[in-house]
Amino acid sequence: MEACPLSQYDAHLRAILGLPIPRASLQMLTETTCAVMVNILGGASPESHLRAAQEALSISGARVHLYGKGYGRPGRKMGHVTVLADSMDEVEARILPLMQIIDEIRDEYTKKSPPSQTLDPAKPRNHEGTAQEPQTPIVAVTMGSDSDRSVLAPGINLLKEFDIPYSVSITSAHRTPQSMIHFARGAAKKGTKVIIAAAGGAAHLPGMIAANTSLPVIGIPVKASHLEGLDSLLSIVQMPRGCPVASVAINNSVNAAQLAIRILSIDDINLRAKLEQHLDDQTRSVEEKARKMETQGFEAYCKDD
Ligand code: RP5
């Protein structure tokens, strides 16, 4: 679009609006002008294509056009580059390093080895039934007692929905203190990035874990049999200085999982994109319900309760 006086966009607008397009404005800038246009396509990660745009900035006679579409997907057109020179040989020489980067970006997603089709009963399977390599858990979920398990289930489901590799265990700060310390001290070495610890009563588990690791610890106060869970909440939230534990609301394992995902998404752009989509869906779902209640009226809305 830089090769002639009238840009491609200008020409397009004039064409659809029935405006004049002078013939001379569609001729090459000079008699020797040669131009090549290269598409910038999305790659394996949401920002892979930016490598190509970056490379193009250092090419003499190149103009970079990114379309502002946000995150890229493999093969999605995200922009283009035009390179001008006085001969086709010169254009090709200038564009060569860019073509190498573009090939690398494409190879990243086209040359990935296909998933193993052999049926190994020891390996977990995805929804298509193909075997998956076990991944290192990056979120370690632990609870003081198996009686906490139903509180944790919704949060674990959210981790699953986000494909976060996680582990689940029972470690009691007062009944199995040694294994609790072993768990906390070994977590970082095993690749864990965030710990979620649920406990009820005098809920010292999250604090004791935080005392034995430098990883972020998210506590879930469990509503045990007394005091409506206020005992657990205060035990977790009132950790003394120097040993922080983030506390979510009583029994709210979904918030614990979402907070873990937010922490992990700080340096994981794919996860952040997924999280932002999840938050948008959450907003849309409430808006739809609000619209439905306004349209149908409160009584009709509640009739299926
Ligand atoms: C805590 O005591 C556990 O986290 C649980 O919430 C509570 C009651 O435990 P169980 O008596 O049900 O094992 O340690």
C-alpha cells in the first residue's frame, strides 16, 4: 500500500463510496519501485506474531501494519508488512530475515509432535481419549481433614476448567505435623507456584504452611461444626506479621482457585487471556439474568425455583 501514491485503504474507501480514483495514483511511486507484501499471522502463543512485527521494524524500507485485533491465534491474520526497494533482488534481500522469523512462528504450531495414540492405562486421558503426559502440579491444594473435601470441590473444578495442573492432599497441622512440614518445605522444589490450604476450627494449617515455605499461600476458612466458620476465618486472616496468608471468604474455594489463577496469569499470557474470557462470561451471565428478570418480572422469573 506504500508502493503507489494512493494507499490501499484510501482506494478501498473511494471504491465503496463511489469517489474518484485517479489512474496515476494507482501507479508505482517511481519507475523502479518494487514492493512485496508479507502477512503477519498468529502463532503458537497469543503474542508470537509480535516477533515478526519487531523484526520488520529493523528492515529499511519496511512499513508495519498491525490491525489491533488483540491476541493472536495460529494462522490468524494479525497484520502485514510492505517492503519497498528499487529492485526485486533488493526487496528479497531485505525481507529474508523477516521470512525466517515468519517460518519459525509457523513451525512452532505446525511442527508440534502429535499426541501419543498408544493406549497406556497408567496415563490420564483427555476428553478425546488420547494419553497425556502427567504435568507437574503448579497449584497444591491441601486440607486439614477429609471432612473439608466438599468445600474444596468447586474450586478444584475451576482449576480443572482452566487446565491447571494441581495436586490434592490432606495435611493436618496438629494430627500430621511432620508430613505437613514435609509438604510445605518440598512444595517449591517440586514446581508448585501457589498453595491453597483449607481448614476449619482453630485453622492453623494455612499459617503453618506459610511458615514453612516462601510460596504464596491462600487460606480457605472452612465452616466446621461451631461458630459458623468465624473461628476459622479469624485464625487464617489474623496471621501475625511476617507470615502472610491470603484469606478468601468462608467456604469459598472458587475464589481461592480464581486467586491462584490470577497469580499464575501474571507471567502466563495464555492463562491471562483465558481468565479474561472467563471474567467476561461471568459479566455476560449476570447481565442476561438481569435482563430476563426485568423482562419477565420477579414472580415469573422465580417460578422454576
Ligand atoms: C480441621 O478441623 C479440619 O480442617 C476440619 O475443618 C476440622 C474438623 O476436622 P474433622 O474432625 O472433621 O477431621 O483440622
